[in-house]
Amino acid sequence: MLAAERKLRIVEFVKEKQVATVAALAKEFQVHEATIRRDLAEIEQEGLLKRTHGGVIVDKGANIEPSFSERVSDQLEQKIRIGKKAASMIEDGDHVIIDSGTTTIHIAQALANRTNITVVTNDMNVAAELRDFTGVTVIVTGGTLYHSSFMLNGMYTDDVLQKIHVQKAFIGTPAIHPVHGLTHPEAQLVPTKQGMIRAAQEIIVVADDTKIGKVSLHTVTPITSIHTFITGSEASDSQIKLFRDAGVQLVTV
């Protein structure tokens, strides 16, 4: 297992367990404890976990995205509205990317009875939602599976994204800011999102209003790269104005 993949899996393991010792991690990943300590030092520098004496914990105050199970029911009604609006922007004949996430999954759900659409996704949940929609061709990127969210990420995912061209990419994000653009707390996830953005002619960000104004550690893309931002009507007038002043077409639902 490559070091980058091991660190990714360490983060996933600790998120699920909330706490882990160096010895337990060394046993789980079949490496020396010194290797685990080096990995943890690098992971902590990225703000993903917090080291303790003899182990590591999820730092609730750290710059870290909540787990999939924690996010899936948050702002659910708003996410459904956003998903339906995003799906309405997909035209018959379009090739589109649907990013992984708890908002983007509702785009897939809203594509029932549509025809002649191709969806590229790195999310097994999105692909599963589309499995019975015979009018939608589904391309799954492949990659390393995140067991807690069914997201695919990593070298193989990025390789596929370099070889495709689509009309629209629907991107999810934990943080969107009218000055700092899209940012993310986990460095390992940034290249895939950037690959999706490069592959598309039109970039559409979908995120509920709680993500607005947040800034995380790693830059994904500047605000000038975003064509449309779909969010809930819960967004304030002042928030809406800042994005429109930045040149983003902001749609509230």
C-alpha cells in the first residue's frame, strides 16, 4: 500500500472509531509503529486529525468535514430542492459529471424518466440511484473506495477525469466563499474535484446555505471558475449579493 493511500485509510479508520492508538493502527495497516507516527504527524499538519499521547483522535474543533452519516440528513429538505433544480439544468443529450456528496445524490434522484443523458460520477451512491434509469448512461470513474461514504478517489479516479470532456460538472463542497472560492479540509480530495472542473465547460456548485462563507485549508478553485451556484432560499440577501457581485450566477430554491 502506498503511503498516500495508507494515510487516506487512516483518516477514514479514525473517523469511524473516533479514537485509535498507534499500536492499533500499526496492526491494522501492517506497518511499523514508527511509520504510523510519521503518517500521523503529516495528517495532523493537514488539520485532519489530532494526535494524543500514544494515539490519535478526531478533533471536533479541527478543520474537518463531518462523516457521511452525519451529513446525510442535515438540511435534507433544502438539499432535495437543490438537487431538483440542478437536474432541471441538464438537457437531453448532455454529458455531465456529478460529484460525490450528500447534496449531489439528490441530482441523481431527480433524473428519473430522463433520456439520452450520460453521467460520470465518482460516487457509488449516485451510480446506485441511477441504476434503474434506462435513459441515463452511467460511467463510474473507479478509484480507491471510501467505505464510510462510498466515494471513489485517488490516482485511478484522476486518470479517468483527465480523459473526458463534458458540458456540465455539478460540484459539491463543504465550503464556498465569495472571495476565496471553493476550499476543502482534506487535501486528498482536492485533485479529483479539480479534475472534474477541468473536464467541464460549465461549473455548477450545489451546496446548502450552511456552507456559505466557510473557508477550509486547501483551495479547490477560485470563485471566478464557478458559473452557477445553486443553494437554498435560506441564504441571506447579503450573501446572495456578494456572490452576484463576484460574477457568479446565484440561484436560490
